[in-house]
Amino acid sequence: MTNTNAVETAKTLWHKQRVKRLVRSRLGQGTPCLVFVCETVCTDRDCPGPAIEVRVVDLGLRERRFSIHKPLSGVAAADITAAL
Ligand SMILES: [Zn+2]
């Protein structure tokens, strides 16, 4: 792994944690759930870039899933609020 790759990996991990925190704070800090965030290729032809997929699973295994059409680093609290 080159140094540049290591930095990119670190950035991606950092942003994943950041987005997970945004989702959790939007849901309410005490809400027990699992939050998964992954970057994905958008299948919408009119969409220029990468998208992220968020999955929220509660303890009853009910799943909520949504996409945000932005790169991971561009996701803001307002995007989470709009999506949830
Ligand atoms: Zn898209």
C-alpha cells in the first residue's frame, strides 16, 4: 500500500464514521440500532457521481435503507435529515 492509498483509506474511514454519527444523532442518541454506510456506484444514468447507501437496522431487524447522491465526503447533516 502506498502512502497516498493509506491516506485515502483513512479519509474514507473517517467520513464513514462521520456519516454514521450524523445518522445516529438524527435518530436520537439513545436509539439502539446498527448503522451501515457504504459508497456505491449510482445506477441512475443522469447522476454524475458516486452515491452512498445507508442502512439502519433496529433491534427488531426492521431495516431502513436510503441513498444519498453525493460522494461520502460531501454528505452533510441536512442530507441525512432530508433522507430520513
Ligand atoms: Zn446518483
